[in-house]
Amino acid sequence: MKSVLALLGCLLGLALSARAEQAPQKTTLDCDHADMWSVGNETHGVCTGAVVLSGTNLRILCDRLEFVALGVGDKTSTVPTLEKFKYLIATGHVVITQGDREATCGRAEVRPHEDQVILTENPVLIDRGTSWTSTGEKITLLRGERRVIVDKSRVTGPALRDLGFDPAKPTSPGDGAPAK
């Protein structure tokens, strides 16, 4: 279990960047069942049932969490470094919360070598600080860029003020309207 926590601790640094002002918190992983094994120089892990991963400014809830790390447990390393983490896939009722942002989806894939988090299966991204919501077929979050790429995008937000013509307001030629 310590290896699982060490691997997932690496994830916290790359999935979504933490706020500088927040003090680091220990990484915790709770689940109904955890299974880890090694194949060559890769360590694999699967956590199932009520999975909750928490750490500094990040919380991931899902039904299943799968990961692969390279070179963990070899004779030179027991704790993985960031570059050794190959991928993480969270599936089933995924909820990722970071600060005032929340993402929900059926599948979230963390790709640390590409600095990406890819949300699929009905992804919804909510920014509670601005009251904007984004949905689409696929949402890609790019680490360190505060950039979001959405396929088949639909964005909703607070009402904008009416920018149209106000018939109650008289116009004059100086306003750019034709004289009556």
C-alpha cells in the first residue's frame, strides 16, 4: 500500500497544479481493494470500490483507479520520481475537485509525459469561481497552461447584459443612427 501512495503522490504534482499559498497535505488513498504487481520494470496498480485520492488542493473520486509507473521497485529506486509515472486512468463516476473547479466524467486519463488530463464519457468542467460550465465529447486540460481544449463544445455561464437595441432610448445622428 505504501508503494500505491508513493505512486499516487507523484500524480498530485502533475494532474492539476496546486496553489502556491496552500500548505502541502499528505496524500491519502482509500479504496475497497488495491492490487499491485510488477512486470519487467513496470509497476502496475488497480484500486477498486469507493476510490478516494486526496492531496494538496486535489481530490479524485472514482470507482476504479489504474496506474503504471516505470522502474519502481528496482534496485535503485523504491519511491518513483515524477518522470517514472507512465499514466493513470480513473473510471466510473469520476469527480476531480481542485479549488473552486470540478470535473465530472466517466473516464479521466492522466498523461504526465504530455502534461495532459483527458476527460471523456460525458465530461463536464465547472468553474464555480466564474459560474462557467463546459461540456463536450472530450475535454483536454493542459498542465501549466490554464488551457482547456473541448471537442463538440458547449459552454454556459452567467447572463450577459442585453447588448441589443433599446427602443425606449432616443437616438440622434451623433450616435451613429440615421436621422429621422
